Amino acid sequence: MQAQGGVGVTEDRSSFKFFMAGLHAGKVLTTNVGGGWWRGNFEYAVEVFPIWQSYTPVGQRQICTPIAGSPGLANCSAPYKVGGTFTGASVTPIILRWNFAGTQRFAPWVQGAGGVVWTNHKYPAVGGPPVNSGGVTNSSIGDNSANVDTSVWNFTPQFGIGLHYFVHPRRSIDFGANAVHVSSASLGDKNPGVNASVQFTVGYTWWK
């Protein structure tokens, strides 16, 4: 079992925060192989986070439709709030991990993984008040039409490093750091995503 939290690290996502909790299950597929510092074993694993949340800035959006015969102008709805807290669940069905042999107490690891996350609202929010003193620009209409939005489904390719600290031959406290990219792969009309986030993990593992 484990918990994970972190922040966005790109300039336009630095105010995004993440928290999730769930289970990690893995199977070591090889005995220790190799020699030197990289000696270790290969593990395949999956993670399920039934608790997934992202905390994002709150903004405003207007839905606009072009006015026939009036290029660059549109009828717009009253502004309404977008963003805030998104709640969902994530599954990472492919985790390929290399566990270094380490010592009796410490065993570092490195991994690559890919997963998917579902949110209760289309993530992340897009749009903004498009009205200015000169009316509505064509690009603003395009960004705020009724049919333009993101997606409740996003993919989470990631790379991580970590450490098992064994408190018992079959029990360990685990620490990790993951670089996670969030993208809908253009399932929605817009795909702003989260280009990069850093998320830290703490967990407890029972070994067989």
C-alpha cells in the first residue's frame, strides 16, 4: 500500500498539486542477475489508486458561439467557474522495475511505467473570458465554443527511482520519486495536459 503526492513543475502548471493513495502489487520475475553495482532482479507490477485528486487554480470560462454574418463576434454565456479540485481514480497496469541487489537493509530501484487516470470532470480545465474591448477574436471563439473541451480520460507515462528500506527480511518501507506526464492523447478537442510533475511516494510492502 502507498500514498503519493506532488506538484507540477512546468511554468504554467506550477500551481497544480496532486495526491493519491492505493495499492502496488508486483511479482519478481528473475533471480538476482548481473554483476557489479547494477546486479539485481526484474519486477513486473501494477498500481491501483482508487483515491486520486488534483488541486488546480480556479478560473472562469464563457461558452461562445459565432454570430452569423459578423466575423469575429459571438454571443457568450455568463462566466462560470472552472478548475478547482478534480477527483478520480487511476490504474497503472504496466510497471517495469529493476530492483538493485543493494544491501541487507537497503535496495534501490528504477522503473518506467504507463497508466491511465479518470476524473469526475474533464481535466484540466480550459478556456477563459474571451470578451475584450474590440469584441471577441476568432481564436477566442475557437477556444470557448460549446464543443471545445478536454477529457475525463488521461494517460500517465512516467519514470521513477526509489528505495526499499527493509525493517524485516519480508517487510520494507518504500520511498520513491516519479516524473509523471499527464496527457489525454487528444481524446478531447484540447489537450493542454500537465507536461511534467514530480510526485513523491511512501509505502509499505509485504514480500513473499
